[in-house]
Amino acid sequence: MRYTDLYNAVYQAIKTVRPDAAVGGFYLAVTGDAANTLGYSGRDTETPMIRRDLDCLEYWLKHNAGADFLVVDRWLAGWNDQNRISETNQLALTWTYQTVLQAIRAKSSLPLWYGEYYTARYDAGALQFDACAEASIYLWMNRGAGATPVTALLWNPSEGESEVTHPLFTRTATPDGGQPTPHYSVFKWFHDYFGPGTPLCQAISSDPEIEVLASPAKTLLINKRNSAQTVTVNGTAFFMPAYGVLLLDTPSKLFKP
């Protein structure tokens, strides 16, 4: 209640000076990572969105003075979930990014922003896992967007491997730094080839750990296994390394890996 009062005061003050300014909120930190579906238990293992989060969302939507967008953030493995969720199990939970968006879309048609989104990496050098996890997160954001595109904003994304798990470049403090990470390519591919308004094609994968997203121009394949795989696309075989993400020109027919 007090947050909404503060939000309304700020909203009205900004709009008085700049009626054209885009002002939104309310920056819901979504709890629950659905780890209970994989046998984990404890705090924040519920499937999102839980009733408490929905109550907060519904109150703000009902009582705000106006909004131009709605913002949420969440970890793939919940920040209050004390379980050490394995890489394999984290990748099995990326579908929750669609679930959150669908729950919000059922309440509001405001443009949606993911202001923060993270994996829980335990190996400081696991940049390829990061790229795979982020690619799958973007895929499920895309599927959950509905008619309104989702804006995905990286928190402190530029470089390094300490504060966040999704750097776009290696640390520039070293002589060989400043190199693009695997996540850079993934981020750029989604920006360039799967941006707002991009029509999507029906694409079928026979393996749930090989995910696919296809537009008329490009097809993205995601290998969610920690082992190399050979994926067959319309009779053509493609090698994918462990946690590999591959961008192809879209075939003219449906395909199955």
C-alpha cells in the first residue's frame, strides 16, 4: 500500500512535467522457481506465480494512478531457495519464464519488462552454460509474450564474471579481456532475428532437451544437455557441443532433431 502511494506521487509528478515520459512499475520480484516439480523442497520452491505475488500485482494494478509498462525480475533458481539446483535441473525450469508472463498477461495488457533475470552458476568458468540457459530463458519469454512483446533488460551485463552470471564480454582488466562471451552471440541473435513483430513458424523437436525457435528467416537450436549432440534438420546433420546454441537459416519444411 505505501509503495503504491509513493509510486502514484512519483508518477503524477513526472507526468506533470513530462506527459510523454513512460512511467511504470512496480518491479515485482517474483518468488518461486518451481523446483518442487523436480523433487526439491523448502522456501521459494513453489511454481510461480504464487498467491502472495498475485495479490501484490492485483493491488497495484487496481490502485495505481497510471502505468505505461509493468516490470518483474526473477532468478532461474530462486534467491531464497537454499537448494543447490544443478545445471541440468535449472535448464529443466526455464519454462517458468513463460508461466510468469502468462499469469501477468491474464491480469494486465500493459507492456511487460523483465528488468532482471539470472541463472545460478556455480562454476565461474561456465560461460557456455550461461549462454544455453539464457537462450532457453529468451525462448520461453518469447513464447509467453502474447500479443505484446517482452523487453528483457540485463542487470550489469557488460563484462566480468563475478557479480552476475550473464556477461556479454570478458573482463577488460586483463590484457586478453574484452572478448565476446557465448551469451553475446545469443543476445545478439534474439535482438537481430527474433525481435518484436517477428512472425514465428511451427517447429517441432522430438527431444525435449533440444529446443527450437524458428522464424521464416532463422532457426535457433538449443542443446540443453551437458554433452555433444548431433541434430538432424530436414535430413542434414549438425554438430552441437555441450550446452551449444546454433543459429541456422530456416529450412523450407518442418524438421525434427
